[in-house]
Amino acid sequence: MKSTPGSLRTSIDLPRDLHRRLHELAAKKGCSARQLILASIEQAVAQGEPSRPRRRLSLDPPIVPSAGRGPLDLTNEQIYDVIEFP
């Protein structure tokens, strides 16, 4: 079988029993073993992708609202009192 354009040919070694069960399942489903393998790989890759993009912490509104006096001058102790850290 020739590779189709945009595809890559590869090979793997399967245990005999798994190979037999693969072809039996493909026959039950009415598809080829290749189609079953590709669908399984697609599913595994999709499960490995994050379901949503990671978002950055938004400081709108700010954690400590400004009192209009310019930048805050806080010590580390004061910051730890305001923000809960795990």
C-alpha cells in the first residue's frame, strides 16, 4: 500500500494476540484495522491536549484597590497578610 500525499509511513511491532483482536474488532465495526488505529491515535492525542488555554492572572480589579496615593509601599509581611499563598 502506498502512502497518500501528506502522510508518513511507519511500522510498529504488535503482539500476535493484539494484532488478531485488532483485526477482529475492525471486522465487527466494518472498517479496516488502519482506520481503527488512526481513530485511536487521534483520540489519544486529543486527550493529551489541554481542554482550554491557560489564562494569566487578571488584576482587573486589582487585589489591593488603589487609594489614589500612588504606588503602594508594602513589606513582604504585609503582602503575605493580604494574599493567601498555598
